[in-house]
Amino acid sequence: MSGRAIAKGATQPRREAKTTRGYAGAQAQPAQGISQRARAYQGFTQQILSGGIRSGQFISQRELMTLLDMPLGAVREMIPRLEAGGLIKTVPQRGLQIAHVDLKLIRNAFQVRSMIEREAISHFVHSAGDQELAQIASSHEDILQRASATPSDNQLLDDAQAIDWGLHDRMVDALGNDIVSELYRVNSLRIRLIKLDSSVITPARLIPAMHEHLRFIAALRQRDAGERLRMRERQCARDRDRRHRTRQRERRDDQHLPRLGEIDDPFGHRDVELQR
């Protein structure tokens, strides 16, 4: 089994996502001055974002060492942090298993995201300056201009993905609460595992995604917290329900389980048509 071993039945994504997160001008954090354990953790998160590590996958410490290009000691020191975040667990006689996606994880992860983003949006809509919002809007408009001028290539898709994820991180970081920011980032990794196949922007989704964010930013610039919250909750519901449906189909194929509408939904949403 190689260092990039994938769980049985999993497929490699067609394109690896850029790991730098942020809107225009954002830079990847330098690795200088951080511990090997922290570098190993960063490498692990990047592997989740790029699809190098998949939900439910079994992997050994030595395979992680090869995959992350880190010494075994750093990998071993990283594991308790991953276990504490629910990203990995030790299975006796099997080794390490990446978090397995089930209906409980889907509900819990999306509920945590909704709770944090609701508070973040309520704060950001009043705390963000006009200049920052203009800069964020401009970065999205630049992506749209590039997409209209030339066919989408990997660089454009990577830049769009960084802008997409970066906006969400920026709103949460604006709360100024390191505990919440760390919780949000760990939960974001769970979200990526849950919807890995649809979490990376594709050519077909690029323009709709940028327009959706621009409507989102317009509500922020109008200081309309209520509309912004409604827009974000609709998007969260679409994402969660889509993954619910996919998971339910997978389980019904094997166990003939009931459809999504027959399962309690903590948000009170029902199956909806998806736009993304």
C-alpha cells in the first residue's frame, strides 16, 4: 500500500485544489518558525483539501510520514491533535482511519458551521470597512472577468477556490476569537471530507459561485445582516441536503434505507433543488 493509498472504492479527484486560502493578495503562511508537528498538521490539512486523504481511508503512521514528507516523530506528535478534532481515530489491528462520513457527522458538522457563521456574519456586516468589502468584491469581479475572457484553467480555478474559502475564513477571523477560528477551521476540514467531490470549484460552477458571493457581498455592503444570514442559511441547507441525499443513496443501495425526507433534520429543512 503506497503513501497515497486511497480507501476502497474512492477515486482520485481530477484536479488538486490550491491550499492557499484567502481573497486577492492573500499569501500562504510561511513555514519558517513553526514546529515540525505544526508543519505536519498543515500538511495533513492540505492533503484533505487536495483530495490526497479521503474519508474512511486507513493509513499507517509510516504512510503519513511519506505522504507529508515529515519525520515519524512529528507525525506521532500530530496524531493526538487530529484525534481531538475528530479527524482521525485509531482502530485496533487496523491502524489509523480518517473520519468516516455518516449521517451523524453530516448533521453535526453543518450545524456547527451554521452556528459559527451566523455569529460571524452578524459581526462582520457591521465591523468590515467599506474599503475591505470593496476589495473583496473586486477580487470576485476579477475572477469573473478572467472566466469570461478565456476558458477556465487550473490556475483560474485555484484562484477562485482560494477566494471562495478565504471569504468565509475572513468573516470568522474578524470575530477576534482564536478559539472560534480554530474550531471553525477544524470543522471546515470535516466539511471538505463530507463533500470532497463537490467542495472544489469546477468550470461549470465557477461563474455561478462568484455571482452568488457577489450577491452575498452586496448585502454586506448594504449592512443588511438579515438578508445575508438568509442567503447563507439557504446555501448551507443546499450543501447539507445534497450530501444527505448522496449518503442516503449510498446506504439504500446496500441496506434499502428510507429516503431523506423520512429522517429528522435538526434545521427543519427538507430536500431542495440545488443550484450549485
